[in-house]
Amino acid sequence: MRIRWLGRVPYREAWALQHSLCQRSQDDYLLLLEHNHVYTLGSHADIDHILVDPASVGADTVKTDRGGDVTYHGPGQLVGYPIVTVGAGPHRGPEHVHRVEQVVIDALVALGIRPSAVGRLAGFPGVWVGLDEHDSDAEPGAEHGVHGPRKICAIGVRTTHGRTMHGFALNARPDLSMFDHIVPCGITDKPVTSLLAEGIDVPMSEVVDAVIDASLAMWGPLQDIQRVTDGVGVDGIVGGNGRDARSADIRVPVALSRPSTGERSLNRRLRRSGVDPDAGLAVNERKPEWLRVQAHMGNDYLGLRQQLRDLDLVTVCEEAGCPNIYECWSDGTATFMINGSRCTRACGFCQVDTRHPLPLDPDEPERVGEAVARMGLAHAVITCVARDDLDDGGAGGFAEAIEAVRRRSPRTTVEVLISDCKGSESSLRTIFDVRPDVMNHNIETVARLQRAVRPSAGYARSLAVLARAKDAGLTTKSGMILGMGEHEDEVLATLADLRAVGVDIVTIGQYLRPSTHHLPVARWWRPEEFAFLRDAGMAMGFNHVQASPLTRSSYHAREAAESSSPGATGAREEMAAFASTRVKVL
């Protein structure tokens, strides 16, 4: 089993991730997370069991494909999605529900609920407490003085082709008043409770620990655990027993020290993720031989630079300080950014301008199309800065640029490297509907370091973006940069997650610190380590793994696209015939 603590995740993103893991992976997963306020309806739910307009209480509403009626998810509630193989047969579903109930029962006992008080209630799926309170003379277990059975955990599952989805919602310390706006699970005569209401006041991290232990007893052995840290829904810096992040029985990485009040937010995030920002390599430390790049400003390089200036296009080669700029530009390969040159996010590894973004240039997509046609490109890669200020997150610019390229150069394959568009389904669909030949979205780093490295993004969101792209029938690609404090087994676990949601192409390269204001380099990964990761990734089933110290997202992008989808827009031999001058347009 692979276990993932994902922090706070919007319901629809978790649903997309579940579907992909259920359909595309044979590995067993347990996703543990919290949701934003949402009421979900099972396949046979009665809509009248929602008693108010959910928006009036700050909640969303989602119709799902699980069993059961209506229930609530929100902060303070631990949601668990076991995605496991149970085999075929009509009895497999009920057996799985029984196992999920037992996992929760065992966890609650470990957390301090009396064994005699917790268990199942005939005719009512889920987990109940107060089962040993039989009359009015008995001391009630709930703080509000209610006797008798109280539901502490709702369960609703779906099994398809021998695989399971959905799972349980364990009330640790949610706002119980949110249940007053529905008929929970269609049950009118039995109350809902929580661990806190039952007198068990423990942080969420301890609840997660107890569920992990019970889950491994039920579904083990353990393959690996990854945990997002310092995210919404995590109790402070560390929780649980704080065992080492590389251990097979990881709970939470140990914070090296509590961040001081005046410390930079970047360093505080690193410490919370178990990385000492003071232990990194000095910014002026001499790079190893395999990272030294010679500057070759020949006629090809200078000529291409002038053409880009003439078209008034911004290159990510220059803006992001790519080490491959001389090799690529001398080979007729450049990288452009659309939607301007200013990013609305401040990721800890990136040197792209983060000042207030300027208005969009309506002529920019056409100039990209003109650049591709003028240079006779075989493969164009288009990316943009994050534009969280735009309603569509910049998706419209991608669609227009792709269409502009194809009007002028119908034989050119088009790759896009997109931001997460804030997880918006409609924005992503805008991009997917124009059918890029390769859809790239970088996950960047391992789960533990997500909040330190890119605080405005999310591990689960990135996986959900890639899962949705695969559901749309696209060739998918993602990338990681190493050297920010991750461990090899975490990298392998992240590769496994990418492959589990159907990613076809992966790039892996070394992080190079742009300035003292950026994340420190924790260490240099050696060429042989990148070779190992390349071989490991290919063994997992990726179509192409580009891994080397100087690899970046668009490095050898055409070759990767050919190996993964040789007939994307034309025959492979057609691409090779005019690939001598190519531009990766970003």
C-alpha cells in the first residue's frame, strides 16, 4: 500500500485523483486528507435531505458516484479513500465496507474510545459510538448529554472492476453545526458526533497516525508514505511521533527547530518541511564539473536572439536562467512565455519576475504562430507564467496560441507546459479541447516539500490536473527538479504517483539556485543518480524519462514527444524532415 497525507484538498480534485488511481494503477493507495466545506450526494441520495442552500453556509454541493445518501465534509474531518483491489463478485463490496469500518473502529480505540462503546449498528453503515449506553441512567459519552448511538464516521464506497473508490469520513473536530443543514445519511433519529465532542481532544496528526496503523494492519504491507507538510489542515509544525521522513513508518518529518518570528517565510517553510535552510550549499560554491556550461554565442545563437527581439516575444530561456540556453539556441531552439513575463506566484526556485502582472497583449498568440511559421518548426512548446489574476488562469491564451500555430504550421506538433489554473475544470477544459499533442504540468518536487517550494500550488492538485488531462485522452508529461532537500525514495514515490495517474513523459533535473533570495541547494545529485532514476522510471512504464543534471522541462522535448506519441500530428518521418530548425515556444 502507498499512503498519502494530502492536507486540504477540494472535493472535485480528490475525486479526479481517485478515479485515475482506480482505473490506471494496480497499486493499492490510501489517500488521507481534509476537504473544504462540501455536501456530497450518493447515487441514491434524496436531494430534499439538503435543508438549506449550501452556498448560504459557505458550502459546495457535489453529486458523486458512491453509495449512500447525503453527507458533509469539511475542515476537522479526516477523510480516507482506500483505493484497493478487492476482486470480482457481488460480496466484495460489503466485505470492503466491513474492512473499512474495522479500520476506523481500531483507530478510535487506539485514540481512547472505550472498546465497548464503539462499533457497528445493525442496518446503519458507518461507525458509531455510545453503543454501551442503554438507558437514561447511564452516563452519556457526548458533551451535549445525548444517550445512545451517535454516528462518528460515515462510510460510502464504490467498487468497479474489482477496484474500490471513496471511503470514510471520520469526525475528529469538525464544526458539527454543518450537519444541522442536512439529514445526514438520511437518518433522522440519530445524532452525529465527533472525537472532540466525545471528550477526545487530539490533533489531526494523531488521528492520521492511528488510521495509518490500523490501515496497515488491514491492508499492509507498506510500500511507501508521502506526506504534505505545512499545509492547511496540518496541526502546526509537526505532529504524531515525528519519525524520520525516510523511514517506512513515516508520520511527519521532524522540524529541525521552531522558526523564529522574524525569519523569512521561505526559511520557515523549509524548517517545517524538515529541511535546514542554513545547511545548504553556499550560493557562490563552485559547481561540479558536470554542471558547468560553456557560453557559445555563435552566429546561430545571435541570429535567433535577434529574430525573437524582432517578434517582441519573451523567452523563458532568459527569464528563468536556463543552463541549456547556448546549446538550444545554437541548435535553433528557443523557449517563449505567453501571457506576459510577470508571474502571480513566488515559487522558491524560480527567478521569473513576480511584480504585478501587466494586461494581456491580444496580439501575442498571433506572434507566436508567426514565429513558428517563420522558423519552420517541427515541435512547438508553449508555456506561460501563472496568472491567478485572470478568471481562466491564462487558459484562453494557450488555446489561442495553439490555434495560431496550427493555422500557419499544420504539421507542427504542439506541446503546452501549463500552470494548474487554480484547479478550475472549465479553464483546464479550454486547454484540453484544443488538443495539444503533449500536455505538460510540472509537479516540481516531492510531497513533503510542496509547501516550501511552491506554496501557492499543491501536490494533489497537480496530480489531479494530470489525471484530468489523461481522462481527456491527451499525452501527458510532468517534471521534477532535485537538490532542494528531497530523498531518493521520495523521488521514486513521486514517480510512482505520476505513473499511477497515467503520465507518459517525465523530466528530472538538478536545481540551480538563482540568487540568495531563493531556496538553497541542499546537494548536487550526481549523473549516475540521474541515470538510476531514468532506469527506474522506465521500469515503471513511462514512455520516456529525460533525467540528467541539466535537464529542464523542455529539454529534448521533440524527441520525448516522438518516443511517446510518434504520430501525434503527422508521421514521425515528416517531423524529422524539417526538424533541423525548431523552436520550443514557451
